[in-house]
Amino acid sequence: MYEELKKADKEIYESIRGEVLRQQNKLELIASENYTSKAVLEALGSVLTNKYAEGYPGKRYYGGCEYVDIAERIAIDRAKKLFKAEHANVQPHSGTTANITAYLSLINPGDTVLGLNLSHGGHLSHGHPLNFSGRYFKIVTINVNKDTELIDYDEMEKIVEKERPRLIMAGASNYSRIWDWARIKKMADQWKAFLVTDIAHYAGLIAAGIYPSPVEYADIVTTTTHKTLRGPRGGLILSKASYSKAVDRTNFPGNQGGPLMHAIAAKAVCFGEALKPEFVNYQKQVLSNARKLASCMSDMGYRIVSGGTDCHLFSLDLRSKNVTGKEAEKALDKAGITVNKNTIPYDPQPPLITSGIRVGTPAITTRGMKEKDMENIASFIDEAIKNQKNETALKEISSKVERFCAQFPIYTGFEN
């Protein structure tokens, strides 16, 4: 594999080769990343990438779509079955484009949207002023409680009553606890707001039944298909049947042109994998690993934001260690551990510095790591942070991490 690429474009070949080595030799703890299966990669790299298929199965604007129609119908059926949804659109190129479709299917530019503050765990597409959401809608944000670092639903209800948003966006990129979907739905109904839930981070856990599903409550649900779902990078929209026409029409021709049929086929494979019993076991292990790793870090004197986790991720508050998130991210990378700096609630540091790092377990769990391995990983993290300015020590930790990772090989298609 990759032999033709090596001959045709040595520079890109070397770039991919470098990434292969990085993924194999380092610990991937970025919560939004994962490793796909060989089957997903094969679908993603298939000849379906050659086919234009504007429109939807049976209603295309191009001829020759009979086989890509099969792939897309399979993806739709599996997504509906996986999440117990009435309608599914598998065409969004990303989670953000799925959110664009959700907003514009229900409300108009200038309408008020309520979402979780980005610095408290929300997402750019939930109302950041530099994002489309913040530019085209009036955004009202909620914060987590300063003491508990949990969503304060009483305060949220007061804000909804006061601001009367047309749409409530519930979801996060860095919130480790359970969302009370039912209570938010009650607020939305009481004040006549639409409810959209972004489950990009929780989707795999929800599909496995170990994190509450918002599908029965939300008007529209959006998600990515990578992260905990372990599929290709892309988006997915689920909705009530009553919104199916609006969703499909807003996605195409409203927001996108030709769908990526190779990605849709890979999504279908991913959904098929997620429907198998092994996937439930995998998600249980993801959660167990996250809780164990958080517990180990807590025992080492690190403060866990909100005190723990109910999903695949958690945040470390590094202020007691006299290190910023930016410094920790850099030191950990040198030690062979990949994380991302992240703001913590009420962070005194600016967003490009931060006081914390976000830690996730989907990728390391895919590699086969279990609770006992979390003890080793916690030690690596602690050792690297303690030696953040010691290049020799960081290099030694990196060697230990590489030897540790060798016990858990990943499939890359680069075995040559």
C-alpha cells in the first residue's frame, strides 16, 4: 500500500509516513480523535470518491448513481437504527456544517440562540463571535456553576425566560458530565424554543446505551462521525420526521453541493460496526478508562474539573502545578503524549494559554488499553509535567512511551 504514492509524490508520501509513525509511537489523548478500522479506511479510499451525486438517493441530478444510492441508503438506515431516529441525513461534511443545517432548518439569521459558553465547554459553532453562529445569530450563553462546574439548570431556565431564544443548542466539546436533555426540552417547550442537541462527543457512548440519548427530546440532533463513533471525519443529522424535508432541503442545495460518497460509504461501515455487540463493550471500556485515568491523576494531586467524568473525557486544572495548558501541551508532546490545551471554567488565563488540558480515552481504548494501563499513562503525564523544562527527561519519557505503545499496534495501511 502507498507504493504508487511513493513513486508519484515523495513529499506527500513522507508526510503520511511521518503521521503514521506519530500515531503509532505516541499516546493519543485528544478527546475528539480516534482510529478507524481497516474497513472504514478501505471505504474511504475507494473509487466512490470519483462519483458526483448531487441530490438524494433516487433523486439525483446526475446519472450513474445506482451504486452510490445503495451505499447512502444503507448509511441512512443504519444511522436511524443505531440512534432510534425517525430521519437521518448522512451528507454533512462536518459537525459544523451539520449545525449550520440545523440552525437554518428551524430559524432565521438574527434570531436568538442559547448555547454553552465556549470557555465553559461549548463549541465554536454554538455561538462564538468569529464563527458563523455568532456572526449570523444573536447569541446568549450559559455558564457552568462556579462551585460545582456543572450546568446550573435553574439559572439556565431564568436566562431562557428572560431572553426567549428561538433555539436552544445543547451540547459541548468539553463537558464531562450528563446532560439533562428532558429538563432542557421542558424549558424549550415552555418558552416555545426549538431544541437542537450536538452530541458530537457523546455519540458513540449514546449509540452503545451508556450515556443518555437526546433523540426522543430534540427537534434535531447533530453529530460528527469520528470521535467516539470511530468512523471517518464527517457529520450526521438526525431529526423528527416532521423536519425531514426542511433538513434535507437546507443541507442540499442550501449548504452543500455534491456529497462525498466515499465518506458516506465509510460512515455506513462505521454505523454497521457500531451496531455490533463488541461496540458496546468498547464504549464501556472507554468510560472505565476515562474514570480510572481521572482517578489516577487525582491521586497524584491534579484537580479534575467537576470532580470526575461520566463520559470519555475530562479536564485537568494545572494551576496547582504552576504550569499553563500551553506549556503542558508542549512538554507532553515532547514526551510522546498528545493532548490539547483547554480553558477551564472561569479560567484566568487567555484562550491561547489556558490553565488546563483536555484528556480523552477513545483512541487509546481502540488500541486495546485497559484500566491497568491508565496507571502507566498517568505516571507518564505526571512525570512529563514535573519535568516540563528538562529536555533530557522528556526525551527519556518519550522513549518509554514509544516502548509502551509498541505493545498496542494500530492499523495504518503502511506496513512496508
